[in-house]
Amino acid sequence: MTDRSAVKDALRAQRIETPSWGYGNSGTRFKVFAQPGVPRDPFEKLADAAQVHAATGAAPKVSLHIPWDKVEDYAALSAHARGLGLEIGAINANVFQDDDYKLGSVTNPDPRVRRKAVDHLLECVDIMDATGSTDLKLWFSDGTNYPGQDDTSARQGRLADALAEVYERLGDDQRILLEYKLFEPAFYTMDVPDWGTAYAHCLRLGPKATVVVDTGHHAPGTNIEFIVAFLLREGKLGGFDFNSRFYADDDLMAGAADPFQLFRIMHEVVKNGGLAPETGVAFMLDQCHNIEAKIPAVIRSVMNVQEATAKALLVDTGALTAAQDAGDVLAANEVLMDAYNTDVRPLLAEVRAEAGLDPNPLAAYRATGWADKTAAERVGGHQAGWGA
Ligand code: LRH
Ligand code: MN
């Protein structure tokens, strides 16, 4: 697809969902570094997200995390978002921070704990009804640390029962986005450790259950774009949690650690029709900005995803298919590398300018003085964080 105006149309239409928790304090087990002007509640998080959308024109949706974004009135929060030109996106459940969940949440040997966990998931669907969200994002920290600690098969049964009950509760336009993760916080087994396990549970559940690919949740060296191509072909790719990593689930800015991997992923997305809205792929960021300024980091991440997408859209698919069909390995690889090695920043600057935006979103944000304004205004109260 090298038709330039079609490429620009696709870039203009791209939407990237930002995480409310990306605007709050976060860190590692060693330290959470506070920053001046960090939001103190979901309303202020949305105000920061609106800065990202104002600068990029491509981030009108914000994912929430419950209870980190718990409020009295979710309809009011949703109205506040609309007032900022935003929409509430995926609702992330959280069954990983309560003492009861030490040995698991929905997979816990104790039925009382399982009941509590499922009730939280059902509460999140109630919240979706109030915010108009369609996506329930489920990541389970459930797992074990030592061989013999629990029965893997029994835990899978408990997980399947919990998911089935939640699936039953979903409204017509609502769906489950099931996220997998290889390890952490459990270090022997995770109950949803890989795409295959997530895919199998989603197949069993039905059409409203899809898989989320968090780019930080694989073993080093995993070919993530293969997983993406497979799930797209099966109609089971619900979305991405984009971030990047050098070693583990580092949750660094998307594309920062491995822009070539992000390009290869977006190449499979573009080639398999994943950009089309009807495919229903949610392009979400899931990052933690432990030391860097948070809003510029999110803006940079949106730009990194846009750049990877632009390069993927510039792949000469006709030449690629011809080389592949001819078994011309080098020619095929060259077609892809030509696209990857294309500087797409002028093209994206053009798309932004034509949309009435500053060609340089980071400069646009800096010019608002928002960072100084919020640092001066947001004093007192409790800065938002993971509450861990
Ligand atoms: C787990 C995860 C999940 C979120 C959390 C913030 O590692 O990727 O998507 O709930 O990060
Ligand atoms: Mn994630």
C-alpha cells in the first residue's frame, strides 16, 4: 500500500488509547519517585490525557484501572472526559493488590476468595455500563512460586469458571480482553502465561472474548509478530498493551527499546487488516514513567506507534508478495527494510499540519506551559499512584 493519500488517511484515522496510570506515580520495588504536578484523582488524570490528545490528535481514549480510578459517580467522570474531548476506554480490573489474593484471585483454592474476585470483575462490568466502555481488560497476577504449591489443572478449571460467569454478564457490545504474562509477580507458574493459554480460554468462552498482547509479557526473543499474525487470522486479537523492554516487563515507552520490533508488529497488523475499525483491535499503551516526565513520555510513545505504523503502511505489498511467491528471500527482506528505513517523520508532520496540529507534538505540549501550571496548582492532597 504505497498510495500516499491512502497512507495519510490511515494515519489520520489511527487512535491510540492511553493508560490513566501512566499519568500517576509508578516505580519499582526499590523506589517510586514522585514528580511535581502529578494528578491526584481520575479527573486530573483525564486532564493530562487531554493534553496528549490536544498535541497528537490521535489519543481520544483513556483506559481506567479499578480501584486506582474509583469514583463515586462514573457517569460524571465519563461526562468530564467528554468535556475534555475524550472517551473512557477499557476498564481494567484489579485482583492483584488485595491480601486475600496472595495465593490467587479467581484461581485461589479458597472459594470465598474466588467469589470476592469474581464480584470485583462483575463490578467492573457495572462500571462499563456507566462509562459506556465496551472493553473489560482482565490481567491476572495469579500463579504459583514453587512446584507442588497448587494443582495447575484445578486452577485452570477455576479460571475457566470465573471467566464463564463474567462472560455471561457482558452486554451485547461488550467484550473481554484477556491478557497473558509469562512471569511476575509469580515466578513458577502464571495461570495465563502465554498467548496459547489465553487463546484457548477465549475460544472456549465465545466471540466476545479476545486476547490482549502486552509487548512486555513474553520470554526474551519471542517472535511477537507471529502471535499477532496468528490471532488476527483467527479474529481473536482484541488489542495491544504497547510498551517496550530490554529485559523483563520494564514497561518503558513503546518503541523506545526496540523500534524494529514495533515496526514488525505493525507490519503484521497492517497486512492482516488490523487497522480497520471493524477488526476491533484496541491500540493501547501500558507504561510506567518512573523517572521521565509523564505527559511528554506518553506523547513520545504515541508518536513512536505512529512512526512504526507509517513505515508499515509504506511497505510495497505488491513487490513483497511477488518476491515471497518467487522465493526471493533477499528481495522480500529488502522490500520490508526499505519501508523500515524510510524516515516517516516528514509524512507525519504533514498529516498533523493538514489536521491543523503542530507538526511537532512535543513542542506543542511544551508551548502550553501545562507542566509548570500543574506543578504550581496541584499542591496538597495525595498524588495518584499504584497504591501498592
Ligand atoms: C500487568 C499489566 C496489566 C495492568 C498492569 C498495569 O503487568 O501489564 O496490563 O493491569 O500492567
Ligand atoms: Mn499490560
